[in-house]
Amino acid sequence: KYVGEYHSARNNFSGFEKIFALFTPISITVDENKNVIFSRAGEVTQYVEVEPGLLVNRQYPDDRIVMKEENGQITLHPTSPMAYIKTPWHGSMSLHLLILLGGALLFLITLFRWLGSFFSGLFKREPRPFLSRLARLTGGLFALTYLVFLLVFAAALSNIDPAYGVPNLIFETPAGIDTFMQLPIILGILAVLMAPFALIAWIKRFWTFGARFSYTFLTLLAFAIVWSMMYWNLLL
């Protein structure tokens, strides 16, 4: 029951600041000697269960953690005024980083490939159906919008307060943030538009088999990115 990823309960779960929990996960594993390994930011602490639901630090016995389970939700309560909530599998850091960063890489590569194909078609004057061009235009707009969103959001996170060592985004709302947060909504619309284009591509046999498969996979990935944004309250 202990094994998994945990986030601090002292975090904003109702606004887009929820995403800060993605960067401060706590990992708990159990070794072959039944020690409970508590890992956070490179620091590792060993605990041993002395009673059901009671963990004691092997080096400092006064450091204890109590596990509580209510309605299937597991929480850990240390001696400090903190609490940690076990994250479900669909909220794990590895899954969302794979979707968000892996998706960005795939869309970036695809965008360059489509641009090369577009200019090659112009040079060769190859006839291309209007819907096939519109399908790739929609996917390209999704890629561009998503990459712009990531770059701007990363820039906001990199603006660190020197006194507290955390992004200034935590303490103040940057100018233009309301406009910026409309981009995920645009991404949601573009993802929905990509779905019928993927179906049409198979029906009309646009491109090669591999290209159709690639577009379908990118459509599913677009939905996964939008879902991840919804999970972290980036799409309000």
C-alpha cells in the first residue's frame, strides 16, 4: 500500500498552480528487507513499519509517519505539520512528462517534416486534395500553439524569486495571463478537429499508410495532451 508517488497536501489543487506538484513528487518504495524508502529531491530516508500503518525512521526513532486510508485514498502524516497524498497511476509525474514533453518533441519533428513535404510539393507541383492540406494545417496549428504555450509557460516558471527560490508565478499573476490561458482552449478545439480529419484520411486514402497511421497517432496524442492539461487545471 505504501509504494507509489505522493504529492504534498499543502498545494493548490483548484487552479493552474496545481502543476507545481508535478515538479516536487515524493517516491516511496519498499526494499527486499521490507524497509520503506522515502525519496524526495535526491534525499533518501529509510523507515520500518513497527505497527500496521506506523512507520519509524531507522536512524531517528522520534521521526514517525502514520498511514491513513479512507475510501481507498492513502495519506501519510509525518511528525511535521505536513501530509502527503498518494497519487493515482494516471497522475504520476512520469506519465504526464511523457505526454507533455514527449508530445512536444513528436509534434516538433512532425512539423518540420510537414513543412519539408509542403515545399517539396510546391516545387514538384504535385496535386493535393484540399482536405488533406486542411488536415495537416490543423495538426500544424496544434503543434505551433502547443509549442508556444510550453515556451511561454517555461519562461514564466524560470522567473525565480531570489528570496524564496520559487517562481514568482506563485506570488503574483503576470500581466496577460488570462489571454495566455486561452491557448489550451484553442488546443482542445484543434484536437477535436483533428479527429474527423484522421477518419477522412483513412476513408479517402490520403498520403501513404505510414503517414495516415502517424496522423492518427498524433491525433490521439493531441487528446492526451489536452487531457493532461485538464488534469493540471491548465484548461479552465
